[in-house]
Amino acid sequence: MGIAKGAGMSSGTTTKASPDTADAEAWQQTVSEDAEPMVRRPLGHSSNMVGLSTAYLASPDFNARPQSLELPHVRATCGALFEMLGEAEDMADAVKAFHAYMAATFCLEAEQRDPLDKPGRKRPDDGTRRFRSSYLRLLKGWVFDSASPEGAVLKGWVESRFGLLPTWHGAPIEYIPSPAWVRYVEQKMSSRFHGNSIHCQLDLVFTFCQWMMRRFVLKGREHITLYRGVTTVCGGEDQILERLDKRRAVARFNSLTSFTGERDIADCFGDKILTVQVPATKILFFDKLLPRHPLKGEAEYLVIGGDYEVEMSTL
């Protein structure tokens, strides 16, 4: 799953002390032994849908002074949803409103499905089955493997909306067309998950996430402290670009990356812990967004990637 590759996620407060000298020395040795920091290269397209350059969006400068990231077409085309959300008194009411809107708009409930999709209906002799794409199905696939076809569709949505290209999809994407890049493109373009306006579903998930955080979670903050456990910082999905001092570095994360809000959970995924101040505007999904979803157990956050300043420690 996405987090199993190295994870981390947070409610906004740091509960662990900064790494001690032994931690810093261990990191210094690990990074120097693994490899030299990778060379910077462009992270994406020259344009996107949020009105900022992709290079700036992916930079530590943006993370230090984040701006709102709006998909302008969402509120214009889904006004009814935001009227419903405006009447919500608490997070639970908002979640119910969002779930009802998504179910009605994209026919996600069993009774709304095509007759061929309903449980108990006999399938045609040729085995035909009408698959209905759902953002929940993508999240479930991400949990099991972030390099799955579902993961490719999620990364493809990030590429489409924010201009960021993936840096890893089962293997490093070091050039185009590398084998990992070809696999990513084939999977993200597969017709299996591109029915039922799947990118529009993800637009709504992101916009709802941002609305929920502003309304109920942030309380004036711009950043949330998240954690990611990794086993290596060179040659894996995450790359150290620059060492700022013994404890801090600039790391490059994949276009969509899993974090956790709980340091103890990050410990389960690697002996090296990256602590990151993530701009709330770059969060696609977090664990309390919906009452039923596949990421619930690990306090997982899905974060739009790029270059981040990180604090490094070891177990």
C-alpha cells in the first residue's frame, strides 16, 4: 500500500523530542553510505490547473509560505454540495452530506447501480460485468500497493491537476520513457478506472478535504506535522537532495505520498523517521475525512509531493 512503502501522517502537534546527537550521527553515516544526493531535475509540466508554476508548487519555498490551491471548476459545477455543507453543524454532518452527494451523483450505492452490477443478478454468459469506478476503490488499491493501477490513476490525477510528474512507480522513474514510466502511463490510462468521471470524483474529494480542514481542523494553522517511516533515503521512493545540517535535509517525495499523523505508526514502516511540516493546502485526503474508508487504521494522509524540508531521526 501507499504507506507500506514508507509512511507517516499527523493531527498537527509534534509529540517527540528532536533527534539527539546519536541520531544525527547515524543519519549522517546512513546518507553518506547509501549514495550521494540526487541531482535536481524538473518535477513536472509547465502548466497546471491551480494558477501557480509547478516548479514553485513543488518547492520548499511554497511549503514555507503556502497558498490556497483551488480547482476553479469544482465550486462552479457543484454548488449544491457546498450549500449542503454550509448547513453542517459539525464534522459528522458534513461527512454525511458529502457521502450522500457522491452517492447520488456517481451512483455509488448498490441500489443505484446498473442491474448487471447488483448483487445476486445473473451475469451474461460471456462474463460481462459493468465496473463502476469509485474514489473509494482507488483508495483501497493504494492501501495495498501505491504502484498499483489504482495508484497510477491517483498519480495521474495529481499530474493532471497540479502538473507534478511521479518520480517512482514500482521503480525509479529516472527518464522518459523508462520501464517504470511506461508502466505508469499504461496503468493511468487504463479504461478500467476511467469510467464514472473518476477525475471529477477526485476533484470533489480534494475540495471537500480542504473545506473540512479549514472549517474544523486547522484552527488558524497553515501546516500539519506528519511523519514518514523509511528504510533508505537513497535509491528508494524518497530521495535526499540536500543536507542542511546534521538533522535537517531537503527530500524529494513522489507526486503523491503517504504520511501518518502518528509517530508510533511511522516507526512500523522503517527505522528512519522523516518529520515534515506539510502545508494543509497540499493534503488530498486524511484519516477522519470519511467514516468508512480503507486508510482508517493507520492515521494516513495522502499528500501532494515535491521537495520538502525534513527533520531526520532514527529509532
